[in-house]
Amino acid sequence: MSITGNDRDGAAPRRGTAERALLLELTTRALFPTVLVFSGYLLLVGHYGPGGGFAAGLVAGLAFVLRYIDGSSGDLRAVVRVRPPVVIGTGLTVAVLTALAPVAWGAPVLSSAKLAAELPLLGSVELQTSVFLDCGVYLLIVGVVLDLLRSLGAGIERDLRDAGEGP
Amino acid sequence: MLALVVAHLVVAVALPLVSARSRRAAFGVAAVLPAVTLLWALAQAGPALDGGLSATTAWAPTLGLTLSFRLDALALAMVVLVAGLGAVIIVYCIGYFGPDAPEATRSAAGLLAFAGAMLGLVLADDLLTLYVFWELTSIASFLLVGQGGQEREERRAAVQALLVTVLGGLAMLLGFVLLGEAAGTYRISAILADPPRGGLVTAALLLILIGAFTKSAQLPFHPWLPAAMVAPTPVSAYLHAASMVKAGVYLVARLAPGFADLAVWWVPVLAVGLATMLVGGWRALAETDLKRLLAFGTVSQLGFLMVLLGAGSRIAALAGLAMLLAHGLFKAPLFLVVGTIDHATGTRDLRTLSGLRTALPGSAVATALAVASMAGLPPLLGFVGKETAFEAFVAGGGVRDWTVAVGILLGSVLTAAYSARFLWGAFARKPGVDPTPVHRPEVWLTGPTWVCAAAGLALGIGYPLVDALASSYAAPYPDEDGYHLALWHGPGLPLVFSAVAIGGGLALHRMRSRVEALAHRSPVDAQRGYERTVAGIGRVAVAVTGRTQVGSLPGYLSVILVVFVLLPGTAAVVAGSWPGDQPLFHAAMQVPLALVVVVAALALVRARRRFTAVLLVGVIGYGVGGLFVVDGAPDLALAQFLVETLSLVVFVLVLRRLPAHFTEQRPPARVRVPKAMVATAGGVVVAGVAVVLSGARTAPPSTSAEMIRLAPEQAGADNVVSAILVDFRALDTVGEIGVLFVAAAGVASLVLATRYDRRGGRRAVQSGQGTPQHEEDVLG
């Protein structure tokens, strides 16, 4: 993938142990999954309270920022296997498909409908189809944040290393 | 009709799948659709000649956009050229492109797509539909001329063709809109049934004529056509002789019945047409490349067609339609013969070709037939058309008609001269030149040539068929003397004119060495004009960009702020009023939050370190977010906090590459003071305008209440903000994430692209853009 020396031996580049902030790393370990779950909650609750795809995506993105800053995982490629542009593209695709899907049922573009179902254990469940649009927004925002971390974070770091200025 | 057009485009897209298996099969498949189209059109000839056949499909009904098609006499004639010659030329490609020619795949798909677009153009009965197909043909021409783009010549010719025809196309679009608005409809048949008049129509017609002149290579736009001869010969035969360049002529022919009585129409059409006919014919006498000779001949003939079809009399229209068909049927085979000669001998230069008459006797006879039609010899269709053309202007009398008659006589002399030059140049045995070695062409090459040339002969003898077609087209003009197309009209001035044209042409050909030397010395060169214009536009663009895009961020900001102060600021002072009941604050918490923001802003101005500045910007952002919370806007506040946090992180990431301090030395006062003044004025005006605008509302917003009422039932959302984002204004949301997508791609390219440029010290500079490493980096 990359032509820097560190990558050539397979593992993602790690910073030296001297720089690792253990407290931050431990906190991140605990916070990261929690924040991701919280972002899922924000995504779904958007219809009824503060939240929505944009806010949820930013929250999830900030979780990855935390992972990046704590320094334990190098350039995040070890955390997220998917390439950020793919995440962005998927988000945009989901959003556009959601926008176009109503046409198949003869409704105007971007119209939404309420789906209701009786599920065992959960009882009656309702789903507004516009949540799919929100999911697209969510994915796109997460992708944008990951891409920023890749280009402005790891990319600049690599440039610094190449120039012999960095850590 | 829409189905036929769409079928062309769909098959064209699928064609590369076929040509991956066999290049020849691809052309075979491609030829089927035009052939089917031709048969369909001929089967519909009865109703088409008897008033026309219409079909309309709604496209965007609320905008009044429809895809309307109409098959009438003129459209039928063009379909015969587009589909008939299209099928023949595509079959010719089987022989022309070898079984493993790299350009075959592109050409097969391009030719078929072009045939579809051209078919749509000639069948369109709606100005905007016509425009869409018009531009599609320009694009197809660009792709087919440019081919792979490896040759500089190809790229230049393709760009020139595109620039010139698209310039005309845009002018034409303006004209169409003006004409459509003046007439109250965009249906061409409706406009012609009741042609509008007035100043707007004058402007519209001039603009439309620019479009027609550029597309049909009329003076002074003509150089793109000879330049486009770098394309493969079948492409030239089809696009640049038989069909696409006739689009302009077709448009003039289509609109002439409604507007030919206006001086704004006939003066430019006759003047430009005649001038083009003469200049094209004259320049053809100087060319030594057979293909360029034909190209200038085409320019000349297009001028002739322009005159005939734009003149607006019945006989001229009869002649125009006959010549339209005749030109397609003699110019296409001539191009095909040039391709065959090129294939068989490897050259198209008439100075080195010699003795082909005996080596390629079949092609020589077919060429002689086509050339005879071009020069206007009986019993070919070209003779029928030319005879009628002379009759049209001789019979009219008057200064205008006599001028035109003499003009087309001169043009016909030149036509006969370059016809003789072509025949002589291609096939004659030249003294002092060894006979050119030849390898025999396949039947794929000679067969199509014969089909076209024989059709010219058949239609000349079977002139009543053409007469039926032409009479139907000319029906809107008053029929005064019952003139009809015929091979023999008896002795008269037209026959004398024809004889003079042939005799004069042969005499000119006799004196070819002197004529050639003269024709080389052309006082004005339109090609130079084009190059100067393009270079001039480039220089102006560089000058303007150099003055406006100075690359100084403070400069840009100052411009924006000064404009803001001058325009909305002045408007607010003049027209706005300060709200009288504006309280200083309406919640106690606003006071400390505002203080924090103000103090942070003041400190920010004094900050010398970038990191401090970034943190202070963050403080301001959080403070504003706090104000949102106090005012009861949790969604807004949430987004504000999150975005603020993310920007802070991004800033910090970027700061690693920037110096810690803004500048080492304080800039001098003459720089600082104006900056401070602009910034202060900007800030004050923004704040003032915000207050004035917030007081400008006089009634409660009607939409807010509606949105709150509709959110639960229509959008299924209790949160009205969410309802707006994903339902009421969902299109905005989709657009905004599109913007984010572009921004992310831009950041990745910019940051990662510079990487390989900076390695200059260690090895040769590699431009970041487009290197494999760079692409890999940008894609993750």
C-alpha cells in the first residue's frame, strides 16, 4: 500500500513505547465501544429527540479520533479494515438509493412511509423509512472523519517522518 | 420513434462486449439498427409525405418538456442519409478496420451512438429535443475525431470541432429559447404553422443561424471541417460529409418555410452560403491530399445547400432537397474510395498516386459515377438538382436572384473543376510518376462504394421518387408554375448554365498548375483567425486570473468583507430599521456566555501562537453552542459542539505542519491598520445587519407552524428538526452530503498529492497527480 519503510514489514506503524499514554489508552478501551453504541442510539432516536444521522456520525467519528489520538493503533488501518472512501461512497449510495426507492412504488422521490409490524417479544414496532436516509448520512460522516484522520492525521505524520522532523 | 433512437444508444453502449470477441462482428451488429431504421422509414413513407407522422412522449410535464418526434418529407430525406448511408458506411468499416485495429471498438460504438443522436436530431419536432440531440452529435464527433488522443493533430482537430460547434450550439440554444418564448410553444410544427414576428424573433433567428453556420462549416467557421479529416475515413465519410455537417443545413431547411421572407433570414443565409460555396471550391483546387480536397468540396457544397434550402422559394426548395440527397450519395462513396485507395496504396497524396485506373478499374468506374453526379452530369441525381437550382434563380428575375444565379454558376464551375481534379488525381496515369503499387481491396471496401454510387444513378433516372419527396417538402411555398424535378426540361438557360459549368470546370482543370499556384495564395486564413481567437481568450483568462486570484488569503477576505460592507451594509442602513423593542438579553445565562465569547474573540486578535488561536476559536464556538442551549435549540447545540470538537482536532492535526507563530516580526502599521479597519467594519456590519434583519419580520412565519403540525403524521417524527432534515427538506440533505463527499475527496487529493512532488531532492520530480502511488494513497 504505502512506500514508507515501516509498512514494508507488514505491521501497521506503531509509535515508540515511550510516547504511549497508558491512562488515555485504557480510557479509550472503555470508551470506544460505549461511544459507538451511543452513536447508534443517537441515530435511531433522531426522530423523537435531539440526534439524527449527522450528530450520530460525528459522535462515532470522534470515537475514532480518540482511538487515533491515543496512539496505540498507528494509523487506524488496524482498527478499520474498510477503506474510508468506500465508507463515504457507501453512505452516499445508501442515501441516494433511499431517495430514489419510492419511485419504484410510484411515489415521488424522497417521500417516506411508516412501516409497522408486530414482533414477538418486542410488541408493535414502527419504522419510518427516512431512517435509511439518516443511515446514509451517518455512514458518510463517519467515512469523512476517517478520511480526515487518514489524510491529515496519518498522512501528515508520514510526511513529517519522511522529512525527518517527526517523532 | 423514441424507441428507435434509444435502441441505437443502448446497443452502442453494449457494443464493446461484442467487439471484445470480434471486431468485425461488432460492425456487423452495429449496421443492423440503421438498416432497420431505413426500412421502417421507407415503410412509413406514405403517411410521412402526406402530412407527417408524430409521436410525443412526456419528459418533464410540469416543466413543459416533451420529447416530440415527427417524420415528414424533410425528415424522411435525412433519415435516408443518416440511416441508409450509416448502415452502408458501418459495413464498410468491416473492411477498413483490420480484425485487430485498436480504434475499431471505439469507432463502432461511436458511429452507432452518433447514428442514434443524428436520427433523434432529424426526427425532433421540439426545439429543445433538437438541441439535446444536436449537442450529442457534437460530442460523438469529438470522440470520433479525437480517437485515442495520442496524436497531437487528433486532439487539436477534435477540440477545434468541439469548440466551434458548441459555441454555435449555445448561441442556437439562446435563439431557441427566444423563439419558443415568442411563439408560446417549442413545437417546431406549431411554430411553422404560425410563425411569430418581432424584434425578439430577429435576434432569435440570428442566433439560430450562428448555430447552423458553425455546424455546417460555413464561412468563417469552416476550418474545423478540413481539420477533422484526421479522423478515420469512414468517420469522415459519415459525420463530416454525409450526415452531421448537414445538421445546420437541415435546421435552415426546417425553419425556412416560416421565416425565409424576413431579410434577417435570407440576407445572411444567401451571403454566407454563396461565399462559402466559392471559397470552399477555390480552396479545394489547391489541396493535394484527396481527403482534404473532398473536405473543402464538402464545405463548398454545404454553402450551396444553404443557399438553396434557405432561399425560400418552391423551386429552390425542390432543388435543395434533391441536392441534399445527391450530395450524400456522391460524397459518401468518394470518401469511401479515398479510404480504399489509402488502404490499397498507403497514400492519399494525388502527386504520388498514378495509374490506379488500370489497377482498380471497379473503383474507378464507381468514382466516375459519383464525380459525374457531383459535377452535375446527366443522368445522375446531381444533374437533376443542379438544373433545378439554376431554374429557381433564373426564373425569379430581379437583382437578388440574378446575383445568386451567377454566384452558384461560378460555384458550379469550381465544383466541376475540383471534381475533375479528384478523378484525375486519384486514378489518372501521371507523366513522370511510376504506377503506384496496389494490393487488391476486399469486397467489404468496394461493395459499399458501389451501393452509394449506384443509388445516385438510380435516383437520377428514377427522379419521380425524389420529386414526390421534394414536392411534399416544398408544399408550404406557393406553387406558381407547377415546376417539377425532371431529367429533361428542354433547352433553356438552366441547360446553358449546366454546360457552362462543366466546360468552365474542365478548362480550369486544364490550367491546373497556374490555378493551384493562385489558390495557394489566400489573403485571409480562417484557421489563423481561429487560432488567434483561442490564444487571445487564453491570454485574457490568464490576465484576469492573475489580477483576481492573487493567492493572498487576507486579500480574498478583504474583498469579501468590503463587498459585504458595501452592499448588504448599505442596504440595511438605507432600507432597514433598528428594532425598537430589542432587549439586551432575555435569559440571565446569556450574559456570562456572551462575555466568554467576547473575551475569547478579543484575545484571539492578540494571539501570536497558532495553537492559542485555534483554542480560542474553539472557545468561541462552544460559547455560541451554549447560547443555543439557553435558547432551547438542543439539536443545533449538539451539532455545534460536535462540529466544534472535530474542527479543533483537525486544526491540531494540521498545525503540526505549520510554524508555531503567525509571523516572526510584527507587520508594519501600514499593513496592520487597513486590515484592522476592514475587519472591524466587517464585524460591526455583520452584527448590525443581524439585528436589523431579526427585527424585519412583521408576521409570524407561516411555514414553521405548518411544519410543526405536519411533522408527526407526515414525517412520522416528533422531532421537527429531524422531520425537516430527512423529510421536508431531504433533497437539501442529500445535496449537502454530496458536498461533504466532494470536500473529503478534495482534502485527500490535496494532502496526498503534494507528497510525491516534495521528493525532488532524492529523485526526479514526480508529479503527485496520477502516479500509481498517489492514486493508491487517495483511494486509501
